[in-house]
Amino acid sequence: MSTIIAQENLKKFSDIEACPIRNIVSRFSGKWSMLILCILAENQAIRFNTIGKTIPDISPKMLTETLKNLETDGLVKRKVYAEVPPRVEYSLTDLGTSLMPHLGNLIRWALENFQTISQNRKSKSRK
């Protein structure tokens, strides 16, 4: 992004709620959102407990909250089947699917640069 565009956006969107980039990125930069989106991208439709088993250290409450937030944003679709017991499946919407190549680029960048960033953090924390 050019410096001029960045400066214009900083002036125009100083409040996080008004800034499209900060608002959207803050939603899926949480601890679990990207991981859940990636799991959903690998599956046509997946049940709540299966997601929870795939991410063993997420609490059911946090999984529920994260899925609700992603559903509110239109990235995830929740489908309830009229069965006993009830069956609920989650999948990516078209909007969520359109996000995945961009998240893929970010994930690749993170994997390529993680070691360097970790070394930088260690060297700065020793000072």
C-alpha cells in the first residue's frame, strides 16, 4: 500500500468501528477465528463437536462465541437440521470462501517468516 493511501485512510478512519480494514481484521485476528475458518475451508460441512475435537484446547463457550461472530459477519453458515437429537453443521459462505486465498497468503508468509520473527523477539527481550 502506498504511503499516500495509508495516510488518507488513517485520517478518514481513525476510529476502529469506522475503519473497514481494522474492523474486519480485528474480527478474524482473534486466537481462534483463522483456525476455525481454515478447518471449515477443508470441509464441506462440519459439526460443532468435530470442530472442537480438531482444536482440543478451545472451550465450547469460546467455540460458540467465535462461530457466532463469524456467522454474524457472513463468513460462516450455520445449518440446523430438524432431527432428534438436533444436528447442526457449519460451513463457509461464498464470502468466507472468498477470504481463504487471502488468509492462505498470510499463513504462507507467517510460516516463511516465523523463525526470523521469533529470533527478533528473543534478541529484543534479552536487552
